[in-house]
Amino acid sequence: MADRFPSPFDIETPEGAEGWEEMYVYSSLFSEHRRKSEDTTFWFQDGVHWPNVLTPWDATFLEYALASLSQYNSRHLQVPPADGIAFRILNGYCYLSPVAADPSKIEERVANFTDRAGHYFMNWDDLYSNWMVKIRDLIGELEAVQFTALPEIEDADLVVKSGAGVGSGYQMQENYHRIVSLGLKLWNYHFEFLNLGYAAYLDFFMFCKTIFPGISDQAIAKMVAGVDVDLFRPDDELKRLARKALDSGVAEAFSAGDVDATCEILKSSADGQEWIASFEESAEPWFNFSTGSGFYHRDKIWIENIEVPFEFIRNYIENLKEGKDLNRPVEAIRAERDRVVNEYAELISTDEDREAFQGKLGLARTVFPYVENHNFYVEHWAHSVIWRKMRELGAIMVDQGFWEKPDDIFYLKRVEVEEMLWDYFVSWATPEAPAGPGYWPPIIADRRRKCSALANWKPVPALGAPPEVITEPFTVMLWGITSDSVNSWLGGGEQLEGELRGMAASPGLVEGPARVILSPEDIGQMQEGEILVAPLTAPSWAPIFGRIQATVTDSGGMMSHAAIVCREYGLPAVTGTGFATAKIETGQRIRVDGTNGVVTILD
Amino acid sequence: MSEFVVWFESYRKGLKGEVGGKGASLGEMTGAGLPVPPGFTLTTTAFRKSKEQSHVDEDIARLLFELDITDTDMVTERCKGIRESFSKMEIAAPVEVDLRRAYQELCRLSGTINIPVAVRSSATSEDSPDASFAGEHDTYLWIRGEDAVVEAVRRCWASLFTDRATCYRVKMGYEHHLVEMSVVVQKMVRPISAGVAFTLNPINGDRSQVCIDSAWGFGESVVSGEVTPDNYLIDKVLMEIRQRKVSIKEMEFKLSDHDSVERSELEEERAKSPSLTDAQITAIAKLAKAAEKHYGCPQDIEWAVDADMSEENNIVLLQSRPETVWSKKTSSAEGTSQSSGDFMASIVSTLMNPLHTKK
């Protein structure tokens, strides 16, 4: 067994990707200046959120997310043992390293944390309802940002005579600044509550483990999990629309072949038009739903790719025709949750412990809706709007001859977009020909090439020196990184041939044929009864969960979105296996033991 | 039911002194719908009545006078004398009539002539929660026919004076002539596999788990420790099998042609295969859980998979008694900051302590 992971400085650049470093801001790279500490630190690849190569602009959300997370731990709340999480980009992939707090400051941090976090816990309901207002306002502000090409001459009334004193060129710069600053604000909001939610959950978790050393993680999750969760709302809307199509007799339109033909047929009848109106009502906001983690501009968003929701609706219509009941058994889930809670409560020996159990469960349930729901508002809804706005800007620049495709804008770094807009503004003002149309195309072509080369590199799971023990609570909860997984990456542990170990994320034992899905585009290939093997799963894959038997992912912890959704849909799941997509081939029979976190290749 | 014979289904709480721990336990289980094989208990009154009209008490007093329990030869000799006195003792006539009638009733109920029964001693002190004193008295299995049952009852009575039981009473200061015994007569099950189950994890006292030890054939191999049983841990609330350890069970106790239980070596294939199916494991766990719920405290049960019964109801509960080790301790978070009313102190302590979410 090796005693450490490769140094980040010894990782080779894949052929054709030489000079990839220039695609990212210098502070996100491993550097000679910080080599000494970087080389002796433990870094793990975050495949939960960033399983693929980052294009330059897409690194924005990585940077915003990790900086926001870190500042809440270190500067706002002073989480006693944990400062932030350092992040680096290597060969286009994201590596993270939890930073422990200075032990000599712990006492002071405990006092601060007790005061600050205590305030949030005591006023959770008020602060959380305020959060819901803030986040909707923020999304509204994002929606209000309009990019338009600069006019031939400014409007006389609106711009010149109004006394505004600034013009469209300024406004365009300002709009881009708004997008990026609202993006940063969005990620501040995201972490305002998240780690506190995890902390309260963990406290209940640890209490359960003290009283019942053998209690399963799933039993604890089951007691806390919400029943009406916004994350499941998009799927519920699809089912509603499928039912509506059948009830109003327009379901046949979905056999038309493609989306355009379906829409033609729907538009031709009053019932069909009413159905479309109903679809549009669901779509805002519920179909601002990414087919991926929401962190990549390439992830398809339902509302912009309606063939995706249409295909799901078509499937649901088929299921309904076959007499399947699509309803989530909400009442049964609720009753089961109560049963589990009551049984554990009865098994507690002392009244004092029972009281503590109920108190902690109460707090966990108060905070948990945020943990479950924020993902829709931030990674799906708000991100969808930002991708859309950026694409609008990209399209304008296509018209101005800066590049070929709207998505080319994502091959610019965040700050380069500003330089590019400056070029556009100056050349419009002068006027003269902009330099951009000569400057950007070769850079974009070069970066596309680099990204393709990097995509062929299989990121190593970890870098640097492994810690003696993984204790940082959020690393364990969210990423599923434990001392065991670190050991198994190093080649130690009890790993047997043909066996993969991960987090026991959702209980149950099944066997079946595997299908390895590397890209969200391919989820339609999943067949009835197959087992999904993927780098990670997104909540928006829920519509295929009725067809499959189980889920296995490379990354993710107990609280990863994949785990939450699998538990909700009652599918066995093993997350955080590290190498499932590399070791398992489509068609192989595998056994998934979601109760113990073991996947066995049977062929 | 008579003053000498109490059927399991006629048992009521006030009768515990009459039927002893085992008899009461089986009676309670039957009353609670827990699936024990049918049977009855010959009461302590039957014992007393028979003893009163004999010379046994005088023999006991004489033989135990100035007994030195450190002198094993002396203990062996004197106890043997007492047991001989029991075996010559006449059972009181009305007791014997009731016993034979009850046995015939059991045969009638089971639709079998000379139904094999288990005849077990059910001492009033044996199963009390504060004295884990299991296995001190005798059990006679596969007894067929009235006469054999009567004989077995006599031997059970005599087993009050095994060397160990006698020494135990001397040590504990119990009066020998006040010790009484009832005897349970119960239809035999023919076990495919059998064993014990605890309604908690005996390693750490975790009450959310059921722990099952299981081996082929009669459960005696498990109770006596003669085989290393298969061991299963089941999540009591979610009813999931969390851990299986299948051992090599080199022997089993099985029924010989002449109705005795004999050791039998197992061929390798059978020795290493699991002695329970998943469905059986879950059914046993449910049974254990039902027993715990009924008695209101952690239980230690004996169970068997009966070859004579159908798949749906072949799990039979043989015995349930309070678990004695962990019940004295309280598994609790007491004393840790986690149980204090200060929720922030608890959260801080949670964050400060290493996590072990796996395992």
C-alpha cells in the first residue's frame, strides 16, 4: 500500500493540453510559490459537483461556491474545528482540501460559533422565510438583466434627454458586472444556511449513533427527510402534465415523433393549447432544472430543451396507459417515517435521552428543508438563468463577429469577458473595427482543443499526503470522503477483486445488468430493470428512477443529492465508490447492496 | 385445567408460583399469540402434594446435613442419594391421573398417538430476572407415551438436586425443603435449525438490533456452545439484515431412530452453508421483536424452525426470558454533552469529534 498520493506537481499534462493553465485564474492553480504546503496537503477530486473538465468561464461557480463556503466557516460563523476548503484546478478538474482551524483559536471560535450559529438556530424559521424572499428577489434581478446589441445611435428620450448621463455601452458593462456579482451573492446565500443545516443534522446523527451504535445511516436520514420537497416538484409536475394530457385527450400528440410535430398537433386544438399553457405554467420555475449538477454550461436545462421533459412526459403517459400508479406514496412515506421515529424513541432507555432525541430530531427537521430545497433554487433555477443570460450575450457577440457560436463565450475567463466587452464598447464608441474578431477565435479554438484533450484524462481521486484521519464533518457528509475511502484509494483496506465499496446511501439489495452512463445526454438509454452506473446523478434524473433497479455512483456522500433522491424513490444506492464507471461495463451483471455500501461485479 | 395441570392457554398472571418461570413464560407467550408449541405445566402443587406423602423431605434433610460443598465427592454421593429417593417416590394418585389425562389430550390435539413431548423442569427460582440460572435443571426430550412422561416428571423433580443446583442453593442460602418445581410438558418440534436470539446487540447493548445465533438441528448445540453458530445482526426498526457471519458448524444434534438426540457430524457442504434463509432470519427477528414488545424489556429467546410445519409458520418460539446483562446497564448518552439541554454545546461537541459514519 502506497503511503501517499501523487504530488500535484508530478501529474503529467495530457497530450494536446499543454499550457492548459492559462484557461484559469492563477489563484486557482497549484503554484511554485505555494508548493511546499500544496505538496504536503491532502487533495481529493470533487466529482460530486465537477465530474468533468471545466471550461474557463464555468470555473466561476467553482470559485464562487468554495469561497462562499469557506468564508462562512472561517470568518462568519467560526465553525470551531474547520476553516474553509481550499480548491485548485488541475488538468481541468477540481481538487479540494479541507483546512483545519488553528487549534489555539478553538476556544475563541467556540464562543463565537455558539453566539452566531446559535442566533440562526434560534431564529431559523424567520431567517429561512426571509431567505426564500431574498433568493426569489435575486433570481428576479438576474432575469431583469437584458443584454442587447449596442444601438446605432442612442435613444433620444430614454438616454439622451432623460439626463441619465450614461449610455448603452456603460449599461452593457454594468449588466455583466451584475451577472457576476449577483452570481457571487447567490453563492453567499447558498452557504448562509447550508453548513448550519448539516451541523444540526450531524448532531442528531451522532446522538443516534451513541444511543444505537448499530443504527444505519439511512434510518437516521429517514427520520429527518422531508416528504414535500421542492427538489421533487419538477418530477411531480411532469406526472401531472402526463395525466392532464390523457385526461384532456391530447396524449396521442406525444407519439408524433419529435417535439415540433407534437407541438404542431397540440396547437391545433383548444385542449392542446390549454395543455401547452399548463406546461408553460409548470415550466416557470420548475423546469429550470438541469440534467446535470447545474455547474456546467453544457448541462441541458429542461426549459431550454423541451425535448427532455417531453420525453419524460411521453414515458409517463405510457406508464399511465399500462395502469401504473405514478404517485409518490406520500402518505405511506409519512407514516413510515413516524413509525421509525416512534420505534426508536420507544427503544431509548431513559426519559432524559428520549427528550434529547426528540429535541435534536426537531431541530434537524427544522433545518433540513433548507438542505433539501436550496439545490433547486441555486444550482438549478438561478444557474439556469445565468447560463441563459450568458448565452444571450454570447449570441450578441456572434452577431458582432467575435466568434462562431453563442457558447464560445464560456471559453473566456470571467475577467476576459470584461476585456471583450470593453473592446466592443470602445470600438462602438469610436467607431472602428473591434479587435476581438481577430483575437478570440484562435484562442477559443485552442481552448476547445485543450478541453477535449483534458476530457480524456481520468482524474486521479486524490493528491498529496493523506491525513491520519478524516474528521472534517462536511467532507464526510457531502463528499463521502472517509478514512476508509482514502485507504481504499491508496490500495489498502479490505477491497476484494470485483468488489467496490462506497457509502451505503439508500438501502436494499438487487442484482441486474449495469448500464454505465457518462453523460446526462445518455440517460434516455436506460432500460427497464437496469442498474445505473454514473459518475454522479442529478435530481433531474428522477423520471427514469421508476425504470431502474438501483444506482451506483463514483462520488457523493450520504447527503449528496443523488442519495437524497434515491432514498425518496426507494432505490438502493451506493455512492462514492471512486471507480465504478471505470471498473464496471455496460451489460455486466452486478449486485448492489445499498444497505452495506458494497457493489459486486458478478460476471 | 386443574390444581395440578395448567394448560399454556389457561395461564394467568397469578399462577406464576404454580407453574414456575418456564411454565409462566410459555403461558404468557401463548396468551400473547406468540407461536410456542402447545403444552401444559404440572404445577408446584402437584410436586408438593406428591412430596408430602413421601419420605423425600426427611431424606433430603438427612443427606444434606453438614454438607461441605467444597468436597466434591461428598456432594456427588449425597445428591445421588436424594435423586434416588425422588425416583422411588410415588406420585400422588390424583396428580398422576391428571398428568396422564393431560398427555392424552395433547396427543388428541396433535392428532398423533404417543406424541413426542419435551418434559422440562420449571423451577420457581431458575428463570427469575436476577438469577441467570439457566440450564441448572433437566430437560427431557422426545418422550413418548404416558408412562415415559410420568417417569420424566419424576426425573425432573429429582434434578432439583443435581450437584451444581444443590451447591448453588447452599451458597445462596436457599432452604432446600422450600424449593419447589413445576414441570412443563410440551409438544416437541423437529427443528431443521434452531438457536437463540437477543433483542439487542450483546456486544454493545444496542437495542435497535436483534442478534441471532443459529445452527443446524437442535438448539442445544448453540446453547451449550458446542458449535460456533451462524450469527446475524438485524436492524430491528428497518428489518434489514445488517451482518451475517456464517460459520462452519461441524456437528448438529439430531433425532436418532430411537428418539434420542444424538451428535451427528455434518458433511462439509452442509456444515458451511447458512442455517437460515433470509426470510427465516427476518421472521425470527420479528418474533423476537414481538416478544420484547410483549414483555416490555429486552428478551433472550430460544427459537426453532420446525420441519413439521409450513413455510409461513414454521418459526417456533421455544422460550423467552428477560435479557440479564445489558438490562442492568443503561445504554445512554448520559454524561456526555450530547444529552445536555444546551443544544449549542452539543452541536459544538459533535463538530469537534471525529466522525465515523462508516461502520
